[in-house]
Amino acid sequence: MESLKNASILITGGTGSFGKSFVRYALDNLNPTRLVVFSRDELKQFEMRQQFPESKYPNLRFFIGDVRDKERLYRAVDGVDVLVHAAALKQVPACEYNPLEAIKTNVIGAANIVDAAIDRNVKKVLALSTDKAANPVNLYGATKLCSDKLFVAANTYSGFHGTRFSVVRYGNVVGSRGSVIPYFLAQKSTGTLTITDPRMTRFLITLDQGVKFVIDSMIRMRGGEIFVPKIPSVKVTDLARVVAPDCEQKVIGIRPGEKLHEVMVSEDDARNSLEYDDHYVIQPSHPFWDSDRFKQDRGGKPCEDGFSYCSDSNPDWLSDDQIGGLIDMVNTGPMTTDVKPKADEPSFFSGA
């Protein structure tokens, strides 16, 4: 933690669900000399400023800009030590129907981040990815896989600048915009919840868990890793049943680009992966990883042949009580990680 304190930090997509939680954590715990929120929407920045008034947070800055605009990005990252990249087009159906827009933001935007960070001597860059980037079947996942590759490969040509790039990959964020619990809660009054497929499973993580894992990964990173937390799975039908036990579940069929189950460490990735108590690290296969600058004892246990980390074969599943706790978090506003599982249940918070 000490290595991040008093740093100049910039977060792209800083007015989003993750961004606001990250900003709150950083201001409360890291005492940054400057914290820059970089995003496109002036209204969201105005509203966020009401939550973080300048009189109380003089080190917080708001920068209007788009990761597609390289010149603006260069200006924004000048003097920045640490960059967290959370900006993305992430709604699967929207990306399917607007593919070039997804590519411009998620791929070209990532390339712009890499160039700006290297040329402005940023020390660390951590990019947020998604479970959909592993074995992608939709355009969103494919663009994020491409983005991940760009950030990992960037370590090979940062040269004397010494900028380090790593990636965090995790599952669906509870309560974020467009996520399933708010969607079901909104449908509850109709008496019917729409289920795309009753077999569907998903990884779930809270915003607090996501922020904490990103901070931990920023401390651990040496450059080139993809960090994957151990988090629980849930069946979508169980989620719907706990949200609205008296509602009918209507099966409407899988949407364009949707998977039955999500993967965070594929069988092919597992050959280069290490397992720790609360996370996995997918190591890069690039030759730079064996150089003296990176070759250190990392600990961890190599994953076995044929291993994969998938939402349907995950040993950690949410109980009804734990699902109920998540629903309460969404209903009551700011989410915290104070839901405690029973002693005989797998821990929902093992990944944070």
C-alpha cells in the first residue's frame, strides 16, 4: 500500500460504477497528491463533484476527454504516476450492433493509453478486463481480449521509460449499471422475470471487492500479468428465485453474443498460470518475462494440465442467504463487504 500512497493517479471511465468506488477508496486510503477522473460525460462529472466537493477534496481533478482522442489523453496523463484504465463500451448487445464503436473505444482506446503512458513516463498501468475476454464469443469479449494483449505486449516496448502494464480480469459486478440484480428488481412488480436460459451461470463480485482486488494487483504487479480473483458463482435461476420468489420465470432465449457459462482462466491460459490462496495469475508467454527485470520467485502453484476456471465448475457457490445479502446491498445503496457466510458455507469473499 505504501508504494501507492502520495502518488499522482488517473482513472479513465472514472464516473462509472467502478470509477466512483475506486475514487472513494483512493481518497480515503491513498492520500494521492492528485487524483484525475477522466471521462466523456460532463453531467456525470458535475454530479460526482457534488459527492466530492472541492473544499474537502482539493486534490481531485475532473478531465473531460475520450480515450479515442490521443492528444487529449497525452495532456491528461502528463505527470501521472499510476493509471487505472476502466473506460470501455461494455454492454454486450450494444457492442454486437455497434461493432466499430466498440473497437474504437475498447481497442484503439487501449492502444492510445499504451502510447500516452509510455511517452509521458507513467510508472504503472492497470487495465480492467472481463471474464468475457476468455474464449470470447461476442464482440465485447473479443475487443477486451485484444485490449488485454495490447497491454501485456506493451511491456516489451516501453524500453527505457520503464512503464509497466498489467491487467485485472473478473466477473459480473453486483449492482453496476446494466447488471442482473437491478434488472430483476425492476421486473419484480410485473410478476414475471425474464431468463435467457435456465442453465446459465455467472461469476459475481461486489464493487468493494473489485476495488480492493485492483489495489492489491497494483501492488503485486511487475508487468505482463493478468490477475484473476477467486470469486463465487451463481445460477441465474437461483438469483431470480431469491429476488422474487413469487414471480414466474419466463425463458426468452439467449441474446446475441451471450454465453451459457463464463470462463476466467481457460485451459490454454492455465499452462502459464499460477494459483494463490485468493487469486490466479496468468503469466505472459512473451520472452521478456524471462529477463532479469522480471525473473523473480513469484511463489504460487502452477495450475495442472487441463485446468480451467469456469463459472459452472467453480467450487464456490453463493447460498440463498448470501444472494439475499447482495440484494440488500443493491437495495440500500452503497455496497459493503460485511455479509458473512455461515461457517459451513463457501466464503463469498474469498477473492477479496
